Amino acid sequence: MPYAAYGLISQEQIDGGLLITEAQYAEALAGMLEGKVVTVDGGFKVEFPPVPEPEVPTEPPPVTVVSRFQALAALMQAGLLDDVTAWANAPTTDPLYKLAFDTATEFSISSPTMTAGAAALGWSGAQLQALFDAAAEIVA
């Protein structure tokens, strides 16, 4: 006597399984060879497994750190390098910001130097983020 349980069929008794007919056993065997699954909840069925929900792509986290080369190249491509250099070299600019501009190996979007420079040049947070996003795409 054949039996079926979720994903299983057997000619031997299956614990928690359902007694099925020889015709159902043959149907289940043929279905399993096609990739179908045997289910017994609510009665005997042979059907394709449900299609999993597609993964919803997640937005990548915003770019927050770029290399010195990437930052300078993005500024150059945007036509802003001269403005930033002028700000960094202005006598009214904090000497620590000038030192950071001249020597930093990487730039963080939330650093005091970035915050001060963006404010002095009238950039919005969105404009600064767009520069960082563009910089992240640049490869030396």
C-alpha cells in the first residue's frame, strides 16, 4: 500500500503520511520527476512548488568616504576644484581645514573640513552627496 507525505512517497508506511492509491502513487512519482512536490495538507496533491517572491533590490548605502584622488577628480570633473582650492587657501579658512585639504588621504562626508567647505561654498547636503557618489565611481 503506498503512502504520501509532504515531498515524499513510499510503498512503506510513512509516519504522519496519507494512504494513497496506486494511481496516485504513479501520478506522484511522475510529478516528482518533473520537479513537482507532493502535498497532503487538505488532501493529496501533486503540484509545482510555489515560486519564491523575487528579492527586492535594496538601495546601496550612501557613499561616505572617498580617496583623495577620487575627491579631487570628482571636483575637477564638476568644475569645482578651483573653487575648493581657493576656499582652502583663503586666509579666513581655518588652518586645520587647509591642512586636511592638502594632506588627507581620504575624505569623509561628515568630517568638519567637508562640512565647513560645503557651507562656505553654499552646497546643499544633496549636492555634497552627489559629489561623493560621483567620486566613488572614479577609478585611477
